[in-house]
Amino acid sequence: MMEATRTRLSTLWAFATLNYIYADVVTLYDKAGTLHFSQGFLLVSFLGR
């Protein structure tokens, strides 16, 4: 039971951290106003390729 809770919290923490990083990067480029992202670009950049 304890191991399942630890795994669930670790997964949630990783998801939240990546979500904050993604939101910061998108907001940074959105303020610049010169770049427009397609869904494909965002997906590939999220996957790190």
C-alpha cells in the first residue's frame, strides 16, 4: 500500500513539474508574439526530440 502511494505521488510530482515548465516556456514565447506553434511542434518539443 505504501509503495503504491509513493509511486502515485512521484508520478503526480513529475507531471506537475513538466506541466509548469511547459507553461513557462509557452508563456515566454507567447509574450514575444513572433512565434506561432503548431500542435506537432509542441508534441515533438515535449517528447524531447
